[in-house]
Amino acid sequence: MEAIAERHPHGGDWLRELVFGLNDGLVTTLVFVVAVGAVAHASLVRIALGELFAGGVSMGLGGFLAARTEQQVLARRIATERHEIADEPEEERAELRAIYEDKGLHGPLLDDVVAHLTADRARWLRALVRDELGILANERVIPWRQGALVGVAFMVGAVVPILPFILALPSPRIAAYAATAVVAFVLGVIEARYTCHGPLRNGIELLALVTAGTLAGVGIGAVLGAA
């Protein structure tokens, strides 16, 4: 029998860090170059590149710490379930029974499932972790990888609004907005593959964020120029 290709993409767990880092790099740097470009154009590229690397390091460390904290919280919750299985088995058995009753199991079938799951402590723990805590076996949090993804994504995004200044394009602030808007829209379209929203809606949402950031940068630049 010919295999049927699955039409609905799974995965996308990496997308949160990627979108967070890219979008922050795009918008933060765009606001910076639009604001500072009005008052310090001569040294803007060096300053912006410094902001790119400093922001990338900061975002990477922040992503690492956030992921490590999440990992530690999950480990504590799993340890609590393990302790409760050992010290309060009847309560944990009742919790598991209630979970499977909510899934539609009743009578002898429910009794057999609960008896099977609780006959082995490792199996019992896996069932509670999956069905009570909602943690799947393949949902591993790797702090250094998530931190690196956020940091690198930030720097990649930050390069986009700086490029028009590096290339000395005419009207670099306008070019920076245009380049950032295109990348943000494409990012929104890609993100839509892993969300319930359509690609056009996602693209427009990120485009709106970029536009709001540009307007904020113009306002900040006007204030700095008047100071």
C-alpha cells in the first residue's frame, strides 16, 4: 500500500525562540538606526554593530537562563510526582483514574488501564508526567541550544536594518525600513505553517510591528535632534 504523505506539519518547537530572536533583532535595531541615524549618522554603523553583538549576547544569555529555569521547574514537578507515588500512592492512583475517566474510560476497561499503569512505578510516573503535567517524552528543554538560537537569530535579524547604512544606500533609513518590512513579512508567512493563522494575517501582524517600531524611532530621533 502506498504511503500517504501527512499534510499537516508537526514540530515548530524551535519557532518560538527563532521568531522571538529575529523579531527582536529586526525591530530593536530598526528603531535604533532610525532614531540615532538622524543625529549620529557618521558613526552609526560602528555603534549599530556594537548594539548587534551586545544584544545578541544578552539575548542568548537570557534565552539560556529562561530555558534552564523551565528545565529546573519541570524537573521539580516530576520529582514531586515521583515522591507522591512513593508516599501517597492511593491519591496518585485516584488522580490517574480521574484523568482516564475524563478521557472516556469506564468500568472494567478503566480498572484494567489503571492497574496496568500503576503496576510499575516508572510506567506510573510516565503516565502522570504525560497526562497530568502535560509533558511529552520528546519535549526536552536544552538550555544552551535555545539560548544560542535566540542569540544568533537576534544578530541575523539585526543585520537587516544595518545593511543599508553599511552599503551607503541613498535614504538609508527608508531602505532599512523597507528591508526589515520584507523580512518580517516573510517571517510571518513562514510562521503561519506552524500556527492556526493564515500566512497573510501573520505577515501583516509582523509588518505592523515593524511599522510601529519605525514610527517610534522617528519620534525618538526627533526628540534627540531637538535636544
